[in-house]
Amino acid sequence: MFRSFFKSRKWFVWAYGGAFFLLFALFVQVELTVKINAWYGGFYNILQKATEHEVSELWTEMMKFAKIAFPYVLIATVTSYFTRIYAFKWREALTFSYVSKWQTVEEEVEGASQRIQEDIYRFARIFESLGLQVIRAIMTLFAFLPILWGLSKGVDVEYIKDIPGSLVWVALVVSIGGLVISWFVGIKLPGLEYNNQKVEAAFRKELVYAEDDKVNYGKTETIVELFVGLKFNYNRLFLHYGYFDIWVNFFEQLMVIVPYLIMGPGLFTGLITLGVLVQVSNAFSKVRESFSIFIANWTTITELRSIHKRLREFEHNIDY
């Protein structure tokens, strides 16, 4: 899955040159988010004491924001486009690597057409997207941890206000706790996703055979039998995703108010300003999201694990 792209002379420039471009683009985006976070402080301080400032100051702040936001939008758009191209190039390399091996195998390989046509692209696309998110999360942590650590001096809550970098520790604890709970809540999802792809492959195979031979394939009773199995598996999958979604949505909403619960008292005592509160909320959100990258992408990770398992089986069957 990796050797055909990253260890090939043919794809060397795309594999490593493309990766460097994506990493650099992510670095620039993170730097711009740091500048936006700093902008929040001054802007909301003006709003807090609006009567003490001129309207022209508001427009000046808006222009500062535009100079940061517009480049961010442009770079993010180019990065998204290039990511799709990069994933497709990976698919191309992997596809022809698999095909050359598969063509020499005499025995029938279960779901070969689906694994070559669909699973390869899904693997490359998901792995690329998830990988970039993880790298961006790491970069964001390096950029925002010092900011959040410094802003922790504005905490005015008993038990944690005397702890250096208390906001960082709170973000870390809630993220690790959320990850552990998510693992237990979603423990059955990878297996169900894998089974789902197997029944989907069987259903598709019958329909593909029926396109050329409707006499022996595509009979109503066979289609009904395969679809009943498909429906049963999907119902189980939807049920498990249902209670997992309840947990994830609850966790996400709870994390929205955590920084305000911690920093709110300091606003009322005058220890911090509104600008600092908004700055903390933004920085806390960035750090917490970075710590919780796997929680936010648990469904995607589950899908990736099932696809990886199918491709590993396929590699084994074609002696890759």
C-alpha cells in the first residue's frame, strides 16, 4: 500500500515533492490561525469598551482581519485541491501495482474488482486526509500550547488557578478522557464496517455477473437473500453508530463551554478582558481539537481500518 508509491522511482517526485508542498501549506495555515487568534484579543477589547473608541478603529481591525483571512482562504483552497490530486496519484500507483500481480493469479480472489476499483481510492483518500489532519494537529499544538499556557494566568477558579499552564492540562485531561470513552463506545464499529464491505461486495458481484448472464445470475430470490443480509448488517451498523454519535455530539457541545466555565469568573472580577476570554476560547478550542483529533475522526478511522484489512487480505491472496 505504501511501497508502490513511496519506494518507486516513477512516483518519487509526486510522493515526496507533493508531501513537502502539503506540509509547507499546512505550516502557513497554522501560522495564520495564530495571527487570527492574536487579532481576537485586540478586536474584542475594542468591542468591550466601544464607547471609548472611534468607528474608524473598528474598520482598521476589519482590514487587519481581511489581510489574514483572505490569504488563509486561498491557501486552504489550493491545499484541498492539491490533496485530491495527490490522493489520486497514489491511487494510480497502487492500482497498477496491484493489477500487475492480480493478472498472474489463476485462482479467483474474493471481491477483487471492488478492492482494486474502490477500496484503493478510498484508502488513499482517507489516509491522505487523515494524515494531513494529524500533522496539522501536531503543528497547531506547537503553535498554540505556549499561547494557552500564557493565557492560563487569567484563570480564577479554585483548585486549578495556582497550577501553571492549567488550561493546557485541562485540555489534555478532557481529550484523553474523551478518547478512552470513545474507544469503549465504538469498540464494535471496525468489525461491523468490515462485515458491511463483505456483504456489499457479494451483492455487487451478483449484479455484475447478471449484466452478462441474467439466466444464471440476478434472480429475484438471490437478490432478496443478499439484500436481507445487507439490510441486517446495516441496521446493526446504524444502531452502533447511533449511540456513538450521541456520545460524540455530547462531548463536542460540552467542550464549547469549558473555556468559558474556567475563564468566566476572571472576566467578572476584572482579572481578564473580553478580548482575552475570546482569545482563550479560540486557543483552547485549537489545542483541544488537536488533542482530540482521533475522537473527531473516529468514524473515518473505523472505515480506514476496515479498508486496510481488506487490502491486506488482497495483497496476501495475490502474493504481493
